Amino acid sequence: MAVNQVSRILIVEDEPLIGLMLEEVLLNAGFEIAGLATKLEPALAIIASGACDVAILDANLAGESSAPAAVALTARGVPFVVLSGYNAEQRDKAFAGALSLKKPIKPETLIAALRNILPAQ
């Protein structure tokens, strides 16, 4: 990634208000939003396009696991955090290597976590 390039974040979150809040927090922190997906298929399309540098995944999208998105991100070498109300034992093994954060989360905690997993710029 080029020096001073803004990191593009994919948000995968099925609760619209949470997604919009995350988007606002990230924009205010200087990130770009690669996309806000409330369902698995749009998330997979954004991942396949290569449009994101890092992602935030809700583990459960209205009853559907976002594990395929985790697998796709891992295959592309894109780091991600899992932001979920579920414990690690309740989630698919595809999330095992990711940083796991519990909802609700403080904005500064999320920003610090994203900056820690981003490749050096």
C-alpha cells in the first residue's frame, strides 16, 4: 500500500443503525468506506473486487453466517475483525484467526483495533 494512502474499510453488518454508526465513526477517523453490506452476497462481491484493505464482520447476518466472507477475506490476505455479540465458541471456525471484538464497542477501541491489524503504510 502506498504511503499516506487512506485505508478502505468494508463493513458487513445486518443492523442498519449499527452499520451507519460504524460508517460515521470510521469516516471521522480518516478511513474510506469500501462498502456497507447488510447481506452476504454484496459483501462477497466487494471482497472479490479487491476494493477493501480491511473489513469489519458481524458474525451473524440475520440468521446467516458471514463465514464465507471470512474465508474470502482470508484467501485474499485481507485482515478483518469480527464484531459480534456471540462468543468465539458460538461462531464458525472461519473466524478463528481474526481479532474478535464484542458488541457494543467503544469507537476508540474499534479504531485502535483496525489500525493494529492494517498492514504498515
